[in-house]
Amino acid sequence: MPSPSTRLYAQRLAEQLQPLPADMKGNDGRELGRYAFVTRTLRTLSTGGTVTGERAEDWRRVTTQLARLWQMANPARLTDFRMSVAGLELISREAETQEPAPADGPVGKGPHGGELVFPWHAMPGDWIAVPDGPAGPFEETSMALPDHQGIAQTLVILDQRHRYRPGGPPEAVALIDNGVRVERLDATAEHVRACEQWVEDREAWRTREQ
């Protein structure tokens, strides 16, 4: 249940956010996307909704993008916009701390029998499977750059060194949509399984190369 006060925070920020200066509409549209993301997310938060599926994460992302916006503003020509957005960033940080901690945790089992969690709840060492994507030890997650409609996916990076792939990349990068959860598997069991698969794949590769 969202805190009523954070809905007011979102309304306040949406009202006080100045229009994006024309000087910041270049740069391949990066600031346009960030600005659209902030305004879109604040609208959702002000109605009690959530974009990512967890309001505290929404606020963390708003805070991050507000920081990027004022950092990208020219300090000589855009002083008013820069200082205003920097102030809004501080308010956003405060709102994040007032969101109730999620009470549900895992929300059921995935197709492999693991717990379904949001990517930002994963910890280094967790073995994560992305829906219709790669699996492996979790490394990090972040918000991808928003598009011009303010829609941003979640980026998840997984270690792939458990796989036998000569010349293959050591990491896999997956992009998932808002609200999608990843599956947290039994890391010990997956490591054992991965070692067995590594041996099988190595032998298969050697046979092909002969």
C-alpha cells in the first residue's frame, strides 16, 4: 500500500519540474528520454501506482534520472534549471525512504522451481534465470536508458564463465520489461549441474574439432 505522503511528493515534483531547456534536447535525445521518464513515472506515483512493480524502486530511478538531468545542464547558461532539478532530486530521495518496505518478497515459483523476485532484490552469488533468457550467477542490475516515451527496461548482467564456449563473452546482458521478475535458483545445485554440463560441452567441442 503506497504511503499517502509520497503521492503528494510526486504531485509536488511534477508541478515544480521545469520544462526541459532547448539546449538539452540534443545529445541523441538522451535527456529527452530521461525527462520523459521522470514525468511519466511521477504521474504514475501521484496516482498511487507503480511502473516497475515496486514504488521504492520507482523513486530510486526518478532520483537517479533527476541527478543525471542537473549534471547534464550547462552550469553557465542553465543555472535556474540546474539548481531547481538538484533540489527536486533531494526531495525524491526523501520520498523513497518513506515508501513502505515490500512485505511479499518472493511471489511464487518460476518454471524451474525457483523463487520469483525483482532483479534489484538479487544479490551477488545468487543464481538467476531471466525469463526466456540466460541464466547464471548474478552480477548487477540497473535501469537502461529510457526511450523518448519515457519507457525504460531493466538491465541484468549475469556471469557466463560456467559455460564452455571457446571465445564466448564472459557475461550475458538481458533487458526485461517493467514488472517482470527473475527466477532465483538453488546456487549450489546449479553450480554442480553447470560443472557437469561444462565437461559434456567440452567433450562435444573436442569431438567436432577432430
